[in-house]
Amino acid sequence: MTAGRSGDGHKRIVILGSTGSIGEQALEMVRAHPDRLTVAALAAGSNAARLADQSVEFGVELLAIADESAAGGLSVDGARVFTGPDGICDLISAAEADLVVGAISGVAGLRPLMVALEGGVDCALANKEPLVAAGGLVIETARKAGAQLLPVDSEISAIFQCMRGERSSEVERILLTASGGPFSRLSEDELQQVTPDRALDHPTWRMGRKVTIDSATLANKGFEVFEVKWMFGVDVRQIEVVIHHQSIIHSMVQFHDGSVMAQMGPPDMRLPIGFALFYPDRVQNDLPRLSLPDVASLTFARPDTQRFPCLRLAISAARAGRSYPVVLNAADEVAVDAFLGGRIPFMRIPELIERALEEHQAFDIDALGDVEEADAWARQYAHSLL
């Protein structure tokens, strides 16, 4: 059964990454709409205590935890617990869900996503890395199985909403908005002094640690270029990144007659999460409403790829294709982890990524094994630079 096809609109959902920011906000939607959503299964990385609490609150008997060393702390009466990365894939097969919410950080979310899609289950995708590393494989798998990929990212959801009822052949360009992160006005010298605590303090969005750092470097926006490319079948040259500090317009679509459609709303991730969970319906909620007089003005600017080279590197990798996007993603994961651990300064993140891309000998990506090979090489090389 696939999302939105139940006769009464009720859905059984699986949340992968339930203890993270997106997972917790998805569960907020379940609390608010128990008549529309039932949690069939939950999966987390290592936070066994929080996963157990969620299991009890929502009456979930199918659980998975990726970190096998943390599994000993997960004790819920009557629950069936799967462990390790393979355990998450087994959980999906056992859940018989209508919709899988993919919110596992990093490329670790790729295999579970593929398992769900291969089973014909629709997926609400929150993490960008599967489409960065293996976009062609993901889209082809969904097509063959008749499963739908629904965006959770606010900007990609905005484009999806603007495209409803429109012909993709009439799209001239996609205007992908970016908040600019917390450091858009800092000089190159000031960027060298950025600390992890400061980088984690995003001015508008409530997100996980990895994506918050990626937002600060603009790598996150580069990753979204891949999402747009694969989900909407557009050429990278049709995608324009626009800095929009207010985060009110979440993205725009320009058609070949010159018309531009924009999707607007408060910067609240529960809006795109809810849209994906209830799709194709729009379900009434009590979330904050947008007041344009209170916003007063909306501003736009071009991104500075000299101060924020991660965006330039991502776009270059998207154009080059082959195994370069896998290397881009893996090197970024290593670099961000090192920055958060205090092992490298902020501006070393793009340096590590660029060196990995320069040293990589690219090859075609025809299967998951190819993704894993390129990913392993990039991680090993990036670690050697620390």
C-alpha cells in the first residue's frame, strides 16, 4: 500500500531517525492528528532512552536502533527490536507501512530508503544525502516499483507544491532560496574564527547538527541542487540559488511564459513535514500563520561562492556526475564531524572537500556497490587530511 491511497486517508507510517529534529517534529504531527496517522515503527541511531519513550507514548512495537552497542539500553515490554544498519532495513519490511519518513542523517539513510522504495512504499525524504550520492538509482527504483518520493525539505516541498498541476516541460528555471545561514555577512577572516557553538545557532530554522553546519557553509544548498535535479528532472543549469534572509519564500518556479510561482510560509519545518505526511490532502492545523505586514520586506541576493565555496563545489559535482557527488557527500560528512569535534577550523571544511574531489578518479555509478566504493575511498582520503 502506498501513501495517500488508504480509503479513509489514514496512514501507517514508519519514522527513520525518530529521535532527531525531523523525527520529533513528525511525531508532533502524529500527536495533533491521531485520526489520520498511526506510527507503525520507529528507528533511531543511538538514543535508546528517547526511542523507548517514543515507543511507549505511541504504542509502537517495532523498533530499530542502528548502534548495536546502544541496543542494550533499549528495553520496552512487548516490543520487537532490530539492531544494526541491516536491522533498520528489516524493520521496514516488517512494518507493512503506507509511508516511510526518511530522516536518518547522512548516506546511512540510503539503503533503508532503497528497501522501502523497492517494496513499493512511498517515502517522505528529509535527508538530502541519498539523492546526492545516488540520485539516479533512487529515482529509477521508485519508478520501477511505482512508489512516490515526497520531499520534506522546505525548499524542495515548495517547488513540489508550485509544480502541482503544471507541466514540467514548461519550466524555464527553478529559483532555489537560501537563508544564507548565520554567517552571510562575515568576512573571510571572520569566517576563520567561527566556532561549532556559533555555527549551530541558526537564525531561522530548527534542524539537526549536521544539516545546521551544512547550512552555515552553504553545502546544504548545494545538496538541494541535487534534490531539485533528480526529483524534478531539470538540468543543473536551470537551477538558480538565491539568498533570501527572511526564509519566507521557500522557493519559486519560473515558467517559459515568464510567470513565477512562489510558495510562502513561516520558517517552520512542521509545514512541509505535514504536507508530506498527509499528501495528497491538505489537513487543517494550528501552526503559526504568515503575516506579510509583520514581515514588512523581502530581500534577495546572489550567493557569494568565494566566501562559501561549498556551494560552488556541490554545483560542479552535480554537473560532473559519475562518482563525484558521492565523494562530495562523504568528504563533507567527515569534515563536518571533524569541525564539530574541534579538530579542524570552519574554513577547512571546503578545503577538505575540494582536495578529495581533485584527487578522486571518477567512475560510473550503476549500483549501490559503486556508491559504497566511492564513499569508502572518500572517507579514507578525507580522514588522511585531518
